[in-house]
Amino acid sequence: MECFDCSEQGHRAASVAICQDCGAALCGEHVTAVEHLPHRVAGMGRATPPAPARRMTCHTCRRARRLA
Ligand SMILES: [Zn+2]
Ligand SMILES: [Zn+2]
């Protein structure tokens, strides 16, 4: 697949990831990996916090999320 954002700007680039919010294919320049902490599990005995998960998102969705 090709990057959606690049094709909108009139050039072509191979996609490396898919935005998990809008489903657009994205090149390395247009994708952002955001840390996404899973909900804390209530309970005792957990010494280390869970590792953050990763979400791939496009710049448009990232901006929308920040404004929300
Ligand atoms: Zn791109
Ligand atoms: Zn998106």
C-alpha cells in the first residue's frame, strides 16, 4: 500500500504502518507511535508497572485526539 497522506500531497511513498484510528496507510514520515498505557489492574502484588503498549496513529488523528 501507499501512504495516504503522501498521496493527498501528490507524491507517493510506500506505507510502513496503518493508523489505528482511521485506517489510513502511512509512510514512516507520517506515522507517529504513541505510548498507550493499559488500564491499571486493581490488585496487590504487582511490583512493576505494566509496559506501555504502542499505538500507531496518523498526524491528523493524533491532533484530533489531543483536542478531544
Ligand atoms: Zn507519507
Ligand atoms: Zn488516522
